[in-house]
Amino acid sequence: MDKRQVKCYGDFVDALLESGFSMGGGNDEGIYGIITWSWNEEPPYETPVKWHTENLETDPWEWRMRVLDERNDVAYGKVFLKKSGYITRKWAPHFIAVRRGNMSFDEMYQEGTISNYAKRIYNTVSEHGTLPSHAIKALAGFGKEEKSQFDRGLVELQMKMFLTTSGRQQKLSQKGEEYGWSSAVFCTTENFWGEEVFVEAAKLEKEVAVAEICEQILLLNPNAQAKNIMKFIKG
């Protein structure tokens, strides 16, 4: 789909399913993005799509949660270059094969490729199923002085394909009333995708997965540079 034809949420979903993955913000990072202008920039072509209008049909900021609420074949999170992006069901096994291979969380932790801060977060989410970020922070015992470590750990787990965003949730007062800004809700990728995705990932050789993602990137952006492609794929 020509990205200039993306004029509403439905067009965005069609383009995403066709491409398989996309950067989530207004910068394609030299790889690929369906929306290629930031909230404070003018679109390069005429379109009703505008950031931060709260219009569910034409606001890309709303699409990131709407797609999670309405579909089960698209994931969203900080999965590319430590920045937000989308991955479809079709391509999820490829990225899991590259980022995780057949190693379990504990195996990767023992190998030293996962931080202790990430382990605290992962264990907390695994125990509770799904949790908003503010609840993860409290239950995992992160104090105010550990904000940066918490944020880094959360991104680390998304990049390594162990956690993913599953929605958003506001804090609740003692009276059970919602208040404040919404927090992203997280769950394990196993919880999000289901077993079959991981069965498919286990059958993929890492080198094959890398090659097939690379081929798709070059179809989407023939000018993508090899160095940037590898950073995008491998995290």
C-alpha cells in the first residue's frame, strides 16, 4: 500500500499487515515507518492524519492502543532501536528467533545477557500475568532513585522479546476511582502471542530469520543501509 493512501485507522492496519512491521513514531530511522512525520511536523503530503488530536480514526497516537484493544495479530512496544514499533503475527516468530532463539529467560540471565533490574521486572509480571507499569514498579520494589534502572529494564525486556505492551490502565484510588495519566500494561510475549508463535520460532534458524527480515526490509525500503538493518533486526 502506498503510504500516502493511509488516511485513517483502517488504512493503517492494512498497511501494517502488508508490511509486517513498522517503526511506531514519526521517524522511519532509515528502515521503515508507515507514518513518517512527527507530531510537530507537517505531513509531506495532504492527509487527515494528525498526531495528538485524540481522534480514534486519524490520530496515530491513538492507533497504538486501539490496535491492541481490537486485534490479536499485532504487537506494539519498544522493540526497534529501543524505540516504539509494531510487529505482526506473521513476523513475530522471526524476531523471537533472532532476539531469543531457543533460550529461556533463566538461561539468558545465567549467561549474563539480561540485567538484574530486568529480572526483577520479568519475575513480577510472570507472577501476576498482566500489570500496568506503575504496579510493576511497586511490586518489584523499585524506589524513586531507581527510575532510570526501571525504565531501562522495561525496554530491555521488550527488545529481547520477553515482555510486550497489552493495553493501558489508570491508577485506582482507595475508593476504586481512576485518576491520573494512563500507564502501559505489560504481559509476557508467551501470554500475548500464545504457544504456536513460539513453536514456529523454534523451527527457525536465526540466520534464516535474519535473512528473511532483511529481504522484507529491502522490499519496503530499497535504500536501507546494511548497518542500520542489522541494528534494527538484532536489537
